[in-house]
Amino acid sequence: EVFARRHVLVHASSLADQQYVDHLPGLLPKPALGELLRCDADYVTEALDLLHGLGSVLGIVWLTHFIGDYPGVADIAADLVFEALRAKRWLEARSIAEVALAASLPDHSHHELRVNLWMARRELGDQDWDQMRAEIAHWEPPGDQPQFKVAQAALLHDEARVIAELEAYRKTTGRHVPAMATWPLLADYLVRSPRVRSLLQGNTAGRATGIRQRSRRPRRK
């Protein structure tokens, strides 16, 4: 739509023509022929976000093509997916995660990418929920990374378990629970659950990347 509208702005005096209407995705409302297409601040912001997402997806496709399953690609993808989820760009998050996971080694689980892919798919509603719920419920989070138990509970909309896992995480690891306040998975709980909000209160200046609580892998020289 962005590229089609650009053609109209440059070549058709910003008036919708048949070529523009024919190129619109099926889910978008069709303007009348000759209708003035406005490009206000909201549209420009949305278009820039869309182009940013397209560039991110293409970048991950390019990286996986040329350097394949190098773990650094998954790190880059995880950051991009996290930012897309925070901005509620679900399709962008799903696309990046799927490309990165498809190129990963079969013996590496990449839990953070998998969790955030589940969230994107859940928010898009693009799969039967009962099937995806069973898939999430049967997933075994790594025992040495208890934050994934919090993530699993949040994916399943299990508020009582989210609270229990947050409390257990604090007790068993000694780490600050507020670091999780930036998780897109917990954003809804911050609004509607006083107990989760109280557990996550505190200094959140330290950026939490997705659900990762580990150091970066060394870059290949």
C-alpha cells in the first residue's frame, strides 16, 4: 500500500486511480476512484513503521542466507522481535522469528524466540487457540532459566501462576523482578493485576531484551 500510494502522490495528484485500488491488500477498505488520499502525520508514522518492519524482515532473511545458523543471527532477531512486540507489530514479530528459527540449528531451542513467536501468533489469532495452548502447555522450560516459567504462564493467560512464578523467581534467583516490567508478555498484567504490578514495581532503567536474562554470546572474529 505504501508503494502504491507513493505512485498516486507523484503521478496522479494524490487522487485514487484504478491501479492504486487494484494493488490494495484485500483486507484494506477500497477508496472511491478519484478520492483524495491524505498523508497526515499518523499515516506517515504508520508507513515508516511498516517500512522499518519490512527492512527488519529482509535483513534477517539476508543474514540467514549468507551466514546461516550462526547464533549471532538469533540474537539480532530476538532484539528485533522484542521491539516489534512492544510496538504491537505482531506480523513483523512473527515473520522475523519464523525466519530466524527456520535457519537455527535443530539442537538449539532458542527459547526466547520461540516464546515471542507464540505471543505474536496468539495476538494475530492465526492459529486455533486450543492447539497452540496445548503446544505451549507441553513445552518444558529450561530448568536453569526460571524466567521462562513466568513466560509460559503468561502465554497461557494464567494469572495465578504468573504471580506464583514471579515470586518463585525472586526467591530462587535473587534477581530483581522489576527487570521483567518491560516484557510485552506482562504488559496486560501490569494494567489489570495489582499483585503483578506490585511485584514489578521498582527501577526499570536497565533495559530487558525480550525475556533474556543472560549475557551475549561472544561475536565471531
